[in-house]
Amino acid sequence: MTSPAHIYILGASGFGGGELLRLLAGHPGNAGIRVVSRHHAGSPIHKVHPHLRGLVDGCFEAAPDWRWLADSPRPVVFSALGHGELASQFAGLEKQWADAGLADRMLLVDLSSDFRLDHPGRYAGAYGRPHPSPELLGTFTYGLTEWKREQVKTAKRIANPGCFATAVQLALLPIAATPGLGLLAVSGVTGSSGSGSLPGEGTHHPTRAHDFRAYKPLEHQHEAEVEVMLVAHGAQRHRLAFVPHSAPMVRGIFATVQFEWPEHGGAVVTQSLTEKYRRYYEGSKFVRIVEGTPRVAAVAGSNFCDISVATKGRSVAVMAALDNLVKGMAGQAVQNFNVALGFAEDTGLRQAACYP
């Protein structure tokens, strides 16, 4: 039987930290969790995450006690810090981990965008700024479990994918190696929780509740992650055009990928392409191929991604729905934790959405 781990969560006061705590609270691989939030240091966890009252005890700490983690035979750190924070602090943290005897045996799962890309130029192109620690790019395993499962099994540093990138890549993986895909037109819709827990124009209820709008059209940062996956599968002469939208919902992502099936493939029928997806994801715990169209309400609160395929002649639309905070963030992080530490992949995650 796989022994449990002691866990630190950095930046635990945000939505990602709250979801990690919710999912790990009853996880058999949890031997103890401590949480860090400088802003909420000393406050009980339930003051920030009221849904965890009576389920998760303890208070936020101002800084981690690495000696506590070093006493564990299986130390784990989840970083839910804001984008750029872990990378900026990494040199100092590495020294602390080395001094505590953690450097070579600790599993680190980063939920931010800091280490998803493998090249400084690609990072700067996606995020419009240089990377704080460019020498570290490429040292993390990209944690899209359905693509990188074998690499995750032996990884010590895992970079969790972005939420939109997760949905779009899962929609494309079964056909990513198909030559001549041409234009991949992606329309994505997300809920307000994807913008984080701090209020802003994109999350403020009066400006969001009765609105629907595009943002960052054709320049969203998650495009870069999808491009890396396509190139890794040998895709050539493709063009990716992604337009994300803000929707008046809290949780969820719905992505539609449209393209023309290459000439050499002949006419496409829905059944044959759907069967291709079923075969590809056979054995995957959290990808469900559904009839009709996926629904955000059927996956919200769960780690499932529902996918369906529609065709008309050579025109194809692949649709994917997932919860941005679970499969698109904390749930996928726990899924990677399970794979890396030898637990069954669905441990602590096999739960249905809250429907309706």
C-alpha cells in the first residue's frame, strides 16, 4: 500500500488553494496538511474558506516550517501562488529546501503559469515579459496527465497546465498527429473564478452577471501551451486561432475547436471520429466521450472533462467542458500527485458534479 504524504500548500487562501484543501481533506494520501498565506497568517482556514469549516482544521502560516516537512518520508509542496511568484522566489526556496534536506526527495506541483513553457522566448511571447528564472524552464514536467502520464510517474517537479489549455488540448490530443489540419479555430468560454479570488473588472458581479464578451482575442497566453503539444505530435502547417470569452457563471469552461478534416481523410462521419476519441481515451479516468453536446453543469465541481464530436461533411467541431478550478486546476494537480506518488489516479477525485 502506498504510504501517505505530508503536504504544504503555498498561497492557500486563493480559489486554487481552497480546492486543493477540499479535495485533499479526505484523501488517503494525506498524512497532514499545513497552509501558507502571508495576508491571512494566523487566521483559521474556515475564515477564508467557509465551506471547509469542520472539515479542515488549522490556521494559515506566514511562512512554511520546512523542518516539519523534512521529517516526512514523503514530502509534497503544492504551490498555488500567483503567476510569477514561485519563479521569483525559487532561488531562495531551493536553498531552504537544500538546507532542510528536501531538495532531492520533495514533490513540487506548481499550479501557476511559471513553468508550463520550456523556452524563455516562448514564455516572453505568451506573457509579454521575461521569465524571472529562465534557466529553470524545461526542468518541470508538463502535467497534462492524459498526455504526460508516464513522465509524471517519475517527476519531482510538475507544472500544472492552464485551464483553457487543458480543455483545448484534451479536445485535440486524439487527432493532433493528423497531417494537414490547417486552421484550428477555437472558441472558449470561462466562468469568473478563472480570474482568481481578488475582485476586478472581469469578476466584479455587477459588470459580469448580465454580460458576455470576448477578451484577449487571438492573443491569449494559453495558446502557447497548445502549440507546444501540437508541435510535439508533429503537426505541420496548422494555424491556431483562439478567442476566449467571459460568461456570467462562476465555474466552468466550454471550448469548441473547429477545423476541416484533411482531404486525404475523405468524408468524416460523426460515429467514426467519435470512436477514434473513445479509443484514445479508453482507460482515462476523467475524460468522458458523450453524445450530443457536453454541459458545464454536468462537470462543475468534478474532475471530469466531457467531450463530444459533431461533423458535417469534412467540417468538424470538437467540444469540451470542464470545471476550471478542478480539472483545469486543483483537481488535475491532485491527479498528478496521485500518479507521481503511486496512488490510483482517481484517488480522492471520483466524485460527481453537483447537478442541477
